[in-house]
Amino acid sequence: MAGGIIMNPRTGEIYAMGKTPGFDLNNFSNVENPREFSNPFVENVYEFGSVIKPLVMGAAVDAHVVTPQTSYNDQGFVEVKDRTINNFDRKGRGPGTTMQDVLDQSLNTGMVFVQQKMGNELFKKYMLSYQIGERTGIDLPNETQGLISNLQKGGDVASANAAFGQGIALTPIEAVRAFTALANDGKMVTPHIASSIVLSTGITKEIEVPAPVQVLSPEATATIATMMTHIVDKAMGGGIHKMEHYTIAGKTGTAQIAKESGGGYYTNKYLHSFFGFFPATN
């Protein structure tokens, strides 16, 4: 399956939402698999992996525990209690690895460093402020909520895993709502499909949505936008995706997919994702 959501992060208005495989509303009886009628953006949860990293980095910058220039010694792995957490390539970048390097190269060890600088309680407080694990209230049926019990427990291993997007599962629309804080001066908005309803009598009923919630400072989100622009301009494919007239802030993610049985992760199945906004300054 593949899909995407395009939303105005200032207002929460959904401009487009689509997936494939899909179905034709005029010929829905031809669909053989009824699961195709479901809307995975609100009905399914996923462990998103590295696209969550800017949310965590934004929280740490907002809490004044790191800056883009903060560095650590990346050995390629880090021990947390009885677990060993590795970078995706199991390689270390050595001393002097900065937070910009962490996002550019998507280093799991760097995100564990960030989370440990924050501490479990402050980390959990910020992550819950993004309202993950809660329904967004979007005007679509059958919305479910994310699974974040590991994060709520606040243990060292669970917190470290959550720092790079594993061990917590969100609906795509939950993730998009959280991302709006990074694209909207720290304010998180409520996603919605409809803005008004025009009645047969000619009366238009405006639909009210909740007011934005300030999650991060504008200064912190401006820093993250600059860091994410660097990812697109320099790190992704060596800058081949950079556009001359637009500044694009982005982050890719590749996450292992949990087995349905609950016994670990598949070794040959991955969830690939991308989160971005443009122009990066607006």
C-alpha cells in the first residue's frame, strides 16, 4: 500500500488524502477485498520510525538541552539497560557528531543521546504534548488512536526506542497533526476535511474546529525548520532534490514492521515514510 496526506499546517484543512489500492465509488461492488474500503490514515496505526526524530529534536531544542551544534561521540551503538541500540548501518561517526549530523544521517544513537539529555519524564511530557495516543477529532468515521503504552511507562529502554520512532504506533493523521507544530511556529492544529455545510435551504453552517495549541516555541521550530531544510539541500541524495526557488524542510523514515503475532519485527518488511513542508519559512 502507498498513500499520502497534504494539509495546510496553519489551518488543519486537508487538501488531499489518498491511497492505493483504492476503489471506484461508482463500481464499489467490484471490490474483492473489503479491506480496501477502510481508511488506513485514521483506522490503522504504524510505527513510523525516523520521521518522528524532528519532533524529538524540536522538543530538546525547545527545552534548551541541545542545539544544532551540540555533539557526542557516535560509536555506532549505545547500551541502554540490557539492550543494544544500533545505527541503521551499525557504523559509528566518531566524536564531534553534531545534532545536525544526527538528523542528516538519521542516527539512532544520536536520538538516544538527545532523549537521555532530556530525561525520561521531560521527554514523555513533550511527546504527550503532541497529543500522540489521542484521537485527532478529524471529521472522518472510525478514527482510532495510537498505541503509546510503552512511552507512558517511561522506562529507559522504551523511552530510548520512542526517541527514534519505534515502540510507539500512531495513525498517520495523528502523526500529521503532531508535525504541524514544526511547520506552524510551534502551534498544533486540528485536521479536518470540511470547512462548512451548505444546507438545501441555502443557509451555510460553518464548522468550528478547536483553536491551535502552542506546543513549542517559535524559536525552536525555526531552528528545526532550518535543520530539516539542510537535510533536503545537502543530505538527501547529496542535494539532488533541492529546488532553486523553494526551501523544502523534510525528513525520511524507514521503520521495521512489527509481526502480527506480537513477536518482534519482520526482517524483510519496512514502512517507508516522508514528512515535509514548504516553503520552509512559511
